Amino acid sequence: MPNTTRARTLKPMEPFLAPWWARGPHAQTLLARWLRSEDGPDFERERLETSDDDFIDLDWTFDPREGAPIVLLLHGLEGSSDRRYMRNVARELLQRGVRAVAMNFRGCSGEPNRQLRFYHSGETSDPGLVLKTIRERFPDRRLGAMGFSLGGNMILKAMGERDDGGTGMLDACVAMSVPYDLSAGCSLLERSVMGRVYSDYFMRSLRQKVSTKRDRLAEVLDMDQVDGARTIRAFDEAVTAPLNGFDDADDYYRRCSSAAFLPEVRVPTLLLHARNDPFLPADSIPEARAAANPDIRMVTTDYGGHVGFIQGSLRKPDFWGDRAGAAFLADALV
């Protein structure tokens, strides 16, 4: 059943109040990683087989009530269902009577996937398969999604590239800290010291993934180029682009950046973004495109970092973005 409720007619949101001790972009980004609780709801794992002889691992929470809406959670680059932001939002959703299912992208569930390709920012067939499966299994339930960073880019593109703007796939959506312009985001990471620290963190994980399939990848990739990749852009040039049919990294970024797909979204959608997000320049936030679409509510804050949005105190931190996203989805779906 399509949701005809426009995003801006849903309940107003409380303002985000960044504490004095966590206003910088890196304080918000890094402290959120440490201060979010490790506790979360118990997950039950399901393995979904794909048509290309691969698999996607899903982690389900319990059903809080009969007929409860379901929200698909999509993590960021090199994340998983174990990330604290995923578990925290799953808990917030359960408290509002919504069941959560966390999707682990290919190769992110603790076990290498079977195919050579992994996942990327514009890979929409896998979340499409998951959402189709949930729809078929629970045809009478409302269905939402919340994507973080890369996962947010993925779900926005998935809606915007469909003829129906996503209404046949979802009833509501939230995306937090999205790299709306992939090229601009990579450039920002490349030109700052902390950006290179973040890139190095991701690159260690990405190189480990390549090592598990090195012999097979050597048949289709230039491994000297792969080994020489020191930035995310260089990795995308050497690995992501050739494995997924893109001409090069620039072609990948151009075709997969979600900003271009926002005008076509027809699902009530909340976008949460901080102007001091260290993964995207403030002038690349697509505020005008979001404002022109009545189905999108974009909330930008001066502070918040990347998937941060910490407020409260060090002893009792509060994660505004997690609560705001869960509240929006519960309002739209319950």
C-alpha cells in the first residue's frame, strides 16, 4: 500500500543541541563511535541467497507486536549489523513498536561473499531484492528503510531510479550523513590530515577484503594498480569501477551519486546532515534539490559530524539523529 503522506506533514522535530564539548566535526564523528552503547537487541540471522550464486546476511530483531511495521537498516562503508549506530537505531525502533532488519552488504557479515564483486555506493539490486522479499513475506505490513552514509546513498538512488519513485518498494525512508556527491567527498578526504586518517581506516579493511580473493581477482584486475591504491578514489579506480562495469572512478561517482536522484523520490523521506560533516563539503549538500521535492524533508545542522549528532553529557549522551530517524519512521509507518 503506497504511502501518500508527504514528508513535511509529519510531526515537527526537536532541534539538535550540540554540547560545547562536542561541536567539532571530528569530536562528533569519533566520540559517537565510542559513546554509543554496545548493547542492542538480539538479532536472528537469515541468509538470503541471490540469483548469481551469492548471499546476503540479514539480522532480524524480534517482532514487537503482531503486524508491526518493518524497517530495513543499511550500514555505511565497511560497516555491518554490529555497528553501534545500527544496534542503537534498532533499539529505538523497537521502543516505538517497529521491527528492524539489518542488512549486511556482500562481504560484510564476517564471511567473504562468493562472487568477485563486493558492494558499492550505487549497488541497488541487493537492497531491492531484500525489500522485495520482505514485501512478499509480509504483504500487509508497512515497510521503511534507514540508511547511514554509503547505505543512505544506496537507498536514495534505489528510490530515485525507479519509475514510481520508490513507492512500490517503501512507505518511508530516512538517510543520515549521505555522501551525496561521491567525488566531492573523496576530494575532501584527500586534502586534510584527518581525512587521510579516515581513508586509511577504510583502506585497511578494503585491502583485507581484496586479500581473501587475491588469486581470483588477479585474473580480472591489474594487481599492481590495486596494491598501489592508497586512497578511496584510487581503490575505486582499480577495483570498484572495473568489477562493476564502470569506465573509471569518475564514471562510478557520476552515475551513483544520490544527489542526482533526489528529484525523482516519491516516498516520504527524512534527510539528516551536518554542515561540518568531514566526509562531504558543505557546498555539496543538495539542499535546493531536497527543498524542491515535497516528499523530502531535509534537516541540516551546523554541527553533528558524520553519523554523530551527539547531545547530552559524556555520562549520559543522547544521539539525536538516531532518535529523530526512528521517530520519523514510526510516525510515518505505525
